[in-house]
Amino acid sequence: MPWLGLSVLIPLTGAIVVGLIRDRDSARRRVSVLICLATMVCTLGEWASSSMRLTTETTSHVPVLELMFPHSLFAVDELSAPLLPLAGLLYFIIVLTTMRTKLNRFSFGWTLTSEAILLATLSCRDPWTIVLLLSLATIPPWIELRQRNRSSRVYLLHMLLFVGLLVSGMLLTPANASAENPAILGGGLIALAALLRNGVIPLHCWITDLFEKATFGTAILFLTPMTGAYAVIRLLLPIAPDWGLQSIAILSLMTAVYAAGMALVQHETRRFFCYLFLSHSSLVLVGLEMVNPIGLTGALCVWLSVGISLLGFGLTLRSVEARAGRLSLDSYHGLIEHTPILAALFLLTGLSSIGFPGTVGFVGAELLVEGAVEIYPLVGLAVVVAAMLNGIAIMQAYFRIFTGARHVATVPLGARLEERLAGLILIALIVGGGLYPQPGVSSRYHAAVALMEHRGVAAPASHHASTEIVTGVASEIK
């Protein structure tokens, strides 16, 4: 089956179909849920088929899809294989849990379009095609801001700067550039574009503005996949010198600690989630810049675990906001009596994002710290400090939102069937990945070794022995 082509064509075609439905918002929602479900099934099929073949060149495509998705441009490797189902799950859950009160604000057509662009980006290898897709991905959020009559100036200026830096950097980067023969100017521009897209300080104000003015679902969908980190891996990691990667790691580490501290003092739930996301995404960047097997493996594991955890965390805040409006963190709201399922999901996903034992984030966080300490002991200490601050912020927000008072409501506020289903899926992934982490760690280790070889760094002397060491560490941690 041409899973890769179908996973991109189904949401793209679905966006057109949804746009033709004029009568009811609920009909568009039902159709969108089915389309996202079919897309997620295709991404799972591509992940399974890619893990059963030795090389991506053995992929079989029907002639039409072969012309639209040639192997020279689109192919799934060990890095992107699990990212596709993660993206499919992200869109499926957000669309599934969208409440009726939000249907007139949330554009299903543009959401499906952005899903097709995201899946194409995560399966693309050609640098210029990645640049094109990253540029196209900035359009749907801007259109939503314009349709809602919200100011898009901050977002538009930053995205124009991002695209300009990315294109200029690619134009100034020769084809034979490598880590030994780096393109200083071109690589520097690409690095600035990646830092801007990831929200590294002081280039992060557009993210807080987007969370403030766009719908919560759109902001989550645009940022949680961390396509900026994917751009770093595909465009910058093969050509950047060591000192360039170290500079990015230092800036990312400063952002992780700064954003964790800012999450502690926020007065509103959206901005709290925004800074929490910035801290975690910066920690992923810190690990990606450490070109050693354990640190890079930890970063790739954290990328997946944070994507799952923050999806559930954002889903909980979005559901609470849909019931009670935007909440202030300056007072207690006592919603646990009305929404005990959402309270439990909030606590579990929040603790998983900081690497709590027994959750999917624990092994990745431990490997990230171990890889950082192996190179720079102070970096490992800073990673631990960021995780500590994030944990305090999460517990503080939990007590403010769900405890401390008795909330009086005239209508039922309990979790709907769709939210319970989404919660069960996320709980299964978080707990299952925490109790049995070896397959995920082994897969991320192979991807890390492939990235090191692509950069020109020699792989460990004994590949199988190193695999056993990493999976053994994961087993001992478990």
C-alpha cells in the first residue's frame, strides 16, 4: 500500500470536501474526524511497513503516487517514521475533542490542509522542498487570525523574517557544504531561522502572541509537532560546525531555564502552557546539538514523549477553557469535582512531560541528562533545573485550576465521550511507553547513529554493543 502518499492526499482531499459542506458545522466536524482517523491509520501503516523493510528504496508506490511523491524527495527513514503517527494522532485528537461551541471559530478545512503540509514536511528529505513546505505551513494560522479579525502583525512579521532567513541561507549554502567545510554565512542564516521558528529567546514573542489571539487548537497544532527541530536536523545538522551547534545549544539551554521560570509566574493558562512548551522544545534542541549517541538518543526520545505529553496537557487546558473560559492562575477554581477525568489527565500528562518515573518521558529525560553530563556537566545541571522548575509550575497550576475552592455550576461540566476516548489513548501511550521503553529507545538510537553518520561523525565501534548498552540503561531505569 502507498501509505505515505495516501497519508498526505487524504487530508488534502478532505479539506476540499469539507469546504464544500455548507449546511452544518457539525457535519464538517464529523467528516473531519473520519478523515483524520483515516490519515492516522495510513501513518501507522507507513510506520509499520518502513520498520519491516531494510531500506526506504524498496517502497512500492502506484504510478500516480510515484509521480507525486518520488523517492528522491519524499521517503521515510528511522527518524521520521514515528513522527508521522504522532502528527496524525495530534490532529485526530484535536479535531475529535473540538466542542460544538468552538465550531464557528475552528476552521476544519485549513486544519486538514495544515495536516497534509505537516506530514509532507516530516517525510521530506530534499532541502528546498522542506523550505517550501515550512513556508506554506505558516499560511493557515495567519488566515485564521485574519478571519477572526485579530491583529496578525506580530505573527506575520516574524514568519516573513523566518522565510526570508531560510531562503537566503539556502541560497548562500553551496551543495558541497559539510561540517568540515561549513558555509558560515548561509549556515548562520539557517540557524537564525531555526531559532526563530523554535521560539528561542529573544525571538519568542510571536509564540505568546499566537496563543493569545488564535484558537487554542490551532496554536497547539502549529507548535507541538516541533517542525523547527526537524528543520535543524535536516538543514543544519549536516553542515554546521561544532562551535555553531554549541552556540545553538547554549541559547536553547538559556531559553529552557528562562521559559521554565516564566511558567512559574504566569497569571493566565494559555501563557502558562506557552512557556511550558517553549521550555520543553528548547530541551529537545539542547539534546540535538550534542552529537553523541546517548544525548542524541535522549533528545529524540524526549521529542516523542513531549509531543504526546503536551498534546494531552494542551487538550486538558483546552477542554477546561471551553467550559469555564480563560482561567486566571491567581485564584483557585476547584474544578476537580466537576471534571475529575480532566484533572487526572492534566496531572498525568504534566508529570510525564518532565520525566516522572513510570511514564513515557522518564527514560528520554534520563538519557538526555546523561548525554549532557558526559560532555558538559554544567549543561546537565541546567537541564535538571529546568525540569525542576517545570514540575513546580505544573503542580502549582494543577492546584489552582482543580483544587482549593468549591466551583458552582448550573450545567454539567464532566468529560464528554470524545474526551474520554482521547484520554484513554494518551494514558495508554504514556503508561505503556513508560513501562516498556526498550523498543522506542532502540529505534531512536538507530536514528541517532544514522544522523551522526550523515554528519560525518564516526559511529560507535560496536553498533550492536552500543544498542545493548542504551537499551540496558533504559531497562535499569525502568
